[in-house]
Amino acid sequence: MAWLAEIRSIWVAQMCGIVGLFLKDESLRDQTGAMLTDMLVTMSDRGPDSAGIAVYSGSDDGIAKLTVQSDSASVDFPALASAINDRFGADASMSTRDTHAVISLPSDHSGSARALINEDFPGVRIMSRGDAIEIYKEVGLPQSVADRFGIAGMSATHGIGHTRMATESAVTTEGAHPFSTGPDQCLVHNGSLSNHNSLRRKLRREGLEIESENDTEVGAAYLTWRMQQGATLGEALEDAIQALDGFYTFVVGTKNGFGVLRDPIACKPAVLAETDQYVAFGSEYRALVDLPGIENAKVWEPEPATVYFWER
């Protein structure tokens, strides 16, 4: 039955689906959520167990956002909203979307809010922090996850989505993508890192917070660490080619940027498309076919070990 094991290994290696959209023409921003949702749902058969989307919905000067998640939102969120109001008063607000909520407050209070959550609300996870990013992810089919959070109605300058086929850890919200380990930064990943355990230990010694056992979070933390040292996202991705062992396609977002990297072997499928209005990524071309103007787009397969990066 060796042939069956080989077929299964090939099938598993192809799983997980990634989509991404980066606008050049911001007149499309009210359509971003709907376009990302359609792209993500098209990739459902690549990863039906969980899904997530990071959207960069813009920011106000001096205002930070924390996206949080709870498995017991009906209990945790009212208590959290009361605690946020008691601590920060009218300076802070909290809006709920199903099992997630977005807390908006002055940037200089962001650290205090994170400490409050970590100390007093053990059932609440911080999904993302920054000026523009919001991350929504849950267990379930991509269409169901997108519907729960109303992703299709969101306005954004760029966003990244992921459908997961869990091959290295349990099917949980914690293990779903995207992962965010730094302000306004997120990463999704199709593949597997072979040196993530040793790198996790090193990054934790450097002060990085890595909460899950998922190798993708280690990749995200590595990029955060390099950017904390002064590297741009493009430079951090270049460094990752040497530092990260394994096979992978990364799609990364920052407040103003969008990047793609495949490992030197590049066995994971990937397609990029670019027009005057946007840059789009899909694990397969079929994720892109309904985008406006796709018939006139430059479409290509990203080269191995080559960083592609766009920034506004």
C-alpha cells in the first residue's frame, strides 16, 4: 500500500488555501470584503476545517485597535466592556462581531488594555493589535466563518484570508490563521516549517509572545523580530529564506504593505495577478477569476525564493 501513502502525502501537501488583495485604487475599498469573501470561499475544498481573514480597515490618528476573541463571548464581552469603560471611560469603545470584538482606544492606552485583558480575562484571546488591522477567525467552513463576521460588508485597503486543513495540530480557533505577532502585522502560510521548535525557543528568549504550537505563528514571530531590529518587511522576508527551513508559501500584511514569499523549492501552488487597481494572490487561479478586470491583469506564478512586496 506504499502507493496509497504516497498519494495521501501529495494530497496533504497541497492543502490549505490562501487569498490576498492589496488595493492600488482605493475607490474599490468598499468592495474589498466582498471580493475577499468570494476568493476565500472558492478555496474551501483546500481547507474546510477553519478559516480567517485579516482586514486593514484604516485608522484614525492616535487611535489603536485590539481585536479579541472568546469562546464564551456572551459572558466575557459584557464584563470586558464594563472593565474597559471603568478604566478608560469615554476614550474607549468596543464593538462586537459574534465571537470577536474590536476595542478602539487612544494608542497610549493600548498596552494597559492588553495587560487588563491578560490579567483579568483568561478566556479572552487577543487576535491582533495595531492602528488598522482586524483579524477574524474561527472553526468552520469559510462561508460560515465569513457570514458570522459579516466580512463581505467590510471596507478595507487590503486583506489576507486563509482556509485551513489541519495537518500538524488540532482544529481550534487558536490554530487557525492568520497569525499576528506584532502591531499591524499578520501572516498566513501554506506548508510546513521543519525548524519551528528550535526557532520558537529562540524567539521566546528574545521576548516574542508565541501562544500556539502552530509553526505558522513562529514564522510570523520571526518576521516581527526582524522588523523590531529595524528591517523592512521586504528585508525580513529576504532573511527568512535562510532562517526558515521547510516548504512554504507566505502571504504577509503590514499597515501599509503586502508581501509574498515562496521557499526555494516552491512546491506549494501560488498565483499573483496585478492590474492598475489591485494586486491579488490565490493558491489557485480560480480564486481570482471573478475579480474586476482580471481578464486584463498580468498573471504569473511567483518565482522560488523571491520576495514580492507592495507598499503604499
